[in-house]
Amino acid sequence: MLFVTTLATLPGKTLEALEIFLKYTKIPETIRVKETLVLFGKPDLLLIFEADDEREAAQFVIQFNEIASTQTSLAFPVKEAL
């Protein structure tokens, strides 16, 4: 399953968030990071990753809650929506 998470960093936590993004210190084997992007404005960061299910995705994203407000969506190709 493909997931997209946006992160709006908390005041004073932007550098810490970037460091976590660069190091991926807590990536479980079941998570496959596809893309990480810095955005201009809010949200500040975008993370695209694959996980086997929503539970694994949620457990992965929770690590960012101390540094950012997160929003995660399940994503799929447009062709699969038709």
C-alpha cells in the first residue's frame, strides 16, 4: 500500500525534522521509503512510502509527532480509481 504523509513542523523543530528525515533512524523493514521532499511553505515536508497495511504506516508516522503535525493519506494510481 502506498502512503503520503505531510509534515508541518512545530516551531523550532524544523532542523530536527530534517535530521530525522535524512537519517531515518526508525525505519522498520516493512516500510519502503519512495520519496522525501522539502516543500516551500506549510506543510514543510512530504514523505511517500509503502507499507503492508495501515497499522504499519501509522506506527511509522507516529515517530514524527514530537516534531510536526502530520497528515497521512492512502494513495493509489489514478487508473485504479476508474
